[in-house]
Amino acid sequence: MKKVLMGNEAVAYSLFINGVNVVVGYPGTPSTEVIETLKDFQDEDFYVEWSTNEKVALEIAAGASLAGARTVATMKQVGLNVAADPLLSLSVVGVEGGLIVFVADDPGPHSSQTEQDTRNFARFCNLPVFDPSSPKEAFELIKPAFEISEKYKLPVLFRMTTRVCHSNQSIEFEFKREKRKIKGFEKKPEWVILPALSYIKHMELEQKLQDMKKELSAYNRIEGRGKIGIVTGGISYFYVKEAIKGFEDLFSILKITVAHPLDEGFILEFAKDKEMLIFIEELDPVLEEEVKLILFENGRIISTYGKRNGYVPFAGELDVDKVRSIFYKILTDEGFLVKNTFTDGLQIPKRQAQLCAGCPHRNSFLIVKYAMKGKDVIFTGDIGCYTLGFAKPISTTDTCLCMGASITMAQGLKIADRSKKVIAFIGDSTFFHSGITGLVNSYYNRHNITICILDNLTTGMTGFQPHPGTGKKIYGEEGRKVSIEGIAKGIGVERILVIDPYSDFTENVDKVREFLKDDELGVIVFRRECANLKSRESYFKINQNCSNCKVCLQVTGCPALNEDENGNIFIDSTLCNGCGLCKSFCRYSAIEKVIKDD
């Protein structure tokens, strides 16, 4: 069959075709579509789930692998930080069935706190890492990734970046699943890692890396015969190919598909007749440092250009125009007579990200903001849609670090500055991911903070995946529902308030103000289904009473509220979700509900 697939979809299809048995992960852009695609496939020896976090996911994958199953754990690059503990130990303990750790990096970044480079994790953990340049190449590399994992009994990192994850390509393949018998768990002493055994296994790991170098170098290739060498990999390879059009004879390309470990002989063969080497890669100078070290250790002196001497940027994505500009600068500095073909790309106007119209988080933020009006308060934020609480006019997020950090950073702030009220905001899925331990610590150590859990009954930021609080599993079937307030009560928290942020705004403000009056540990659960999950039954409109004071817009910042060409306020009925928040701030009864026609 022939099918146009997104990069993540291509990975999903290839995983299923190549007999993956267990797929686990935590949603995170740009990795989410792998599991979103795989959940539509079914087979008797195939299981897929959204786990509560990446550490849990990788440990489930590790357990299934020890029983002989082919497994994959999916995550974005910051999720790999959460999974680092089991990953580092697995590199020593080893695996049985093939285990792929699929990680989606986010140069830019587009939807992440950091631009970290997973190739560094490969070096850190002493594990092989595949770095495909296209959806088709990603599809083709899943099979060898499983085979390498099973041959060397190691996890294999499979790193893709946003542009590869979300680009589309036509791929021809036979949709036939490989059937494998899962042999079951066999008890072995080496599955229990102890210090003395760890030393032995570490030495074995180093030898495995040496043994696999030549085998993995077969996935790297050399193109062209020019005297100027370009070392590249991932999506940057295609930027290079496009940028050198018209003067290809000057260059030869070393296309690195397996970024670690590198085979010294292959690198030296490529570099032996080159006048210079140019390193084009996104994020960290991983290839640049590895290749330079090989050249240095083998006494090879050659001019190099990359990030380390300022020719290639350390941060952000590359593109064809940037790469073309890099080549022009290097070649002119070296005395080559080349035409500057670089042109400035089209500058797209930037739009501030904002909460959706009718988002219950907007109501929740403003309820707390108005309850604390005139008070000296620190608001700690977390990772999710609600990070947008930092933006004006809501302005109720003063910090944001990583998943779960709102609760624990709030404790540190309270320790250091007891005079201030400290309120943490965290989403429902994030609370299950990494917020519970912070709440336990706050109760145990008597940190008197308030934790606001924004429960919109889904994982909204990444595409409405279920979580333990929904009680639904990945296929929509019943799991066991975990109560957020039940967890808080189980820990021992006595002061708990549950609020519907869509209910009467003034009453909610009064309830929260009263709740926050005492400086004690407390949990407020703001529960209302995400506005995008429910069909609209009504919307609001502006009537003739409007004075055009614009308070509704200035206070809420709702995207459904707009000004026409004459500066008059109107509500876009196609965006309005009917929450009625704007009506709460209108003194002129100028906002009225309209029942939506079926």
C-alpha cells in the first residue's frame, strides 16, 4: 500500500508492522501522535496505554522487555528527564525483547521549556541513538532499531525533531504485522543489579559500544566528492541538500543517521582528503565534538566550522536560508568566490498564545485573583494550557519550571518569604504525573501553601488524552477513576474546597476568599470539563445597553471578545463557548445569552 504519513504516524505504522507488543508513554508535543496512531491498531499480542508519567512508562516497557516482548516508550525531550533514572540503570542491567525509547526533541522550541538534545543522553547513557531525517527514513529504521536492541541487549534511543515528527511523506509498504512469540520471563541473577555486578556490566557495556560501531556505521553515508566536507544529520541534512544546489561539486556530505556511537575509521576515511569540515546540526554540537575528538586523537589537522567558532547558532531551528547564509559566510572567509544566494525568509507576524474562549482555567485564575485582590501573593505555575495564566490580563503565574514544580517551588518560596501568601496552580494530568509527591511533602513538612488543581477532566494541551482522574483508558474503556480530592484526603489534608468555575463568579470569589483567610495548607479543586470537549448549547452577544467601556475584554482577555473597525466591542459567536464569564463583569446588563439553534 502507499500512504501519506506524518513522521510520528510513520513510526507508529512501522512499530506495529515490526511486531511491537507493548506501547506506553506520556503525551507531550511533538511526540503524541505515535500513540494516538497506534491506539487505532489492535491485535491479540498488542497492548497500548497512556501512563501517568514517563518514568512509569519506561519501567513498564522494561518489565515487558524482560519477558521477551518488543516494547516502546514514547515521550518528548523533557519527558526523558523524568525517565532518566530507569534509562541509566537499563543501560547497565540490559533488556531481553527489543526496547526502543522514542524521544521527540523540540528545537525552537515550539512547545517546551528547553531545547535539550537527546543525542547527549545517548552519550551520557552509553546507548545507540538513531536520528532519522524524514518520515520515510524513520519508518525504515524501526526494524534495525529493534534488531540492534535485541542483539546487544540494550535499549535504543530513537530521536526525532519537531519538523520530522510533523512533516508528511508518501511511503510505500506492505501492511503485514510480524508475529513473534513472547517467550516469557526467565529468572536470571543479572536482572538484580548490585554494585559489584554493576561494575562488571559497565565494562560489558563499553565493549558492546565498541562492537556495534562498524555495524551502525552502515546507516551513515557519504555523498559527493567535493573537497569541502559537510557533516550533518536529522532534518539538517535536507536543509544542506537544498542550500548547496548550484554548487554541489564543491562539497561532499557525511550524513549521520546513528549519532552515537561513531566509527572512527568511517570518519577518518571521509575526512582524509578534505580541505575543511563544516558541521550543520540543530541544538548541541554533538557531531562536531565527536568528529573533532576522533580527528584530534588520530593526529588529523583540518579547518573546522560549526557552533564552537560561532558560524552555526547554538539555539533555535535551522532552515534552508540560515544554512545557505552559513555557507556563504564560511566560504567568503576562506577566500572562495561564491555568489550570495541568501535571501531573508518571509516574516510571519507573531501572535500571543492565549487560553481558548470559554476555557474554565480563565475563570479559575480570575476567581483566585479577585479573591486575593490587594494581598501580597506569589502565584506558582506549572506545565500545561494553564501556563498561559502568565499572560495579561490574567497575570496569575509568576513562576514555571517543570512538571509538578508549582507545588514544590511554592514550598521553597514560603520557607524563604513567610510574609507572603503562596498559591500554586497545577493541572489535573500534571498533578497525577508529578504533583502528588509535592503535596505529600507539603503535608509532611507543614508547608502552609494553597494548591489549586485545575481539573478540566482531560490532558488538554496535547490532544485530550485520558488520565487517572477521568477513569477512562486509552480506548475509552473503563479503568478505575482516581479522585483528586480523595488523594488529598488520603494524605491527610483537611482543608479541601471543590468549585465549579462556571458557577456564579461573585459567590466563588467569596468562597475562595474565605478559604484563603487562614495561612494553612489547603487544596482547591476547580473542576469543569474542557470547553473544547463539549458541544455548545448557547453563546453570548452584546446588546444595545453596551457603553463600550471594554471592561469585559480588558479583564478576561477572552479571544471571543473583539473590536470592530469602529472600535466597538462584539462577541464572535463562532468562538464563544457560552461560559458567561464576561457577563460577570458587565455593569450595564449589556451581555445576554443566546440559545444555540440545532
